[in-house]
Amino acid sequence: MRLAEERRNQAATLAELLGLDIDKAVERERSFRDQLVEGRSSETARAVLDFLDGWTVRGGALWWGDGTETSCFMRTWDQATSWHKRWALTLYPRTGTAEVVLQHLRARPPFDTMDMRRELLDRLNAVPGTDLPEDALDRRPNFRMEVLAGTGGQQVLEVLVWFRGRCQEWLAAQG
């Protein structure tokens, strides 16, 4: 993993030296990965990277935040599919947390109903180590990234695939 990281950094540095523009998304992804490797154990970092790969293989999209800590939004689709932004989870590599954005989902169908947000919360709470509060349906609770190691990553991924399916059904109904 370290060798791949070094090669990516060398390529970006070379592009900068040649005066080439570095796409902001590429730069932010690199920042996320660097922060992840620096701040988490190698087991957790590998689990998170496998989790991200699993999400994109299943048709999900990644969007990189900016700021001191580069976040990763686990989007249901990219801008080419629809401008309607949907995501259930945001990863923060320095703090080592996965934030469940129930608060934002209040205004985003089909998760704008209490029942749908509760089902999402219940599905995530079935994953060992999450333990999200039952009264968090209008907040942004989080769990530790370490949950994604072992079978937890696959279980959370299955919840996100379910989430994406509900969002795709909603999108299809929009015409």
C-alpha cells in the first residue's frame, strides 16, 4: 500500500512541476488517502480502502470534501446521473469516524420520512460496533472506522447498497 501511495504522490508532484493542472478531485482523494494512512492502523486503512472500492464497484460514487480534514462522501450516484445528491455516510480519516447523515436525509426523499431513516438506523445498528443512538434520526451520529475491518465492512456495504436501491427507486419514479 505504501508503494502505491508513493507512486501516486510522485505522479502528482511531477505534474505540478511540469505546470499541469491537477484535478481538485484527484488532489482531494490523495489528501484523504494520506490522512487515512497517517491516522489509522494499517488494518483499518486497508479495510476503508477496500470498502471504498466495494462501493464504487457496486455503482456508488465518491465525492471528496475539502478543508483541514478531507472527507469522503459515499454518494449513491455521480452528477452525470442526477443532480439530486444522496448519501448516507461520510468518512473522516483523521478523526477515524463514519458519520451517518440522518439530519441531511430529512430533506432528501425517500429518506425524508422518519420510517425510512429508522430503517437505515436499524440496519446500521445490526452491524457489530456501530451502536447508534435510537434518538439520532434527526442528527448525524457516527461510529468508528474500525467497524469496517473484518466482516463489518461488508455488512455496512450491504446497508449502503440497500440505501442506494431505495434512492434509485425514488429517482426512477421522478421520470
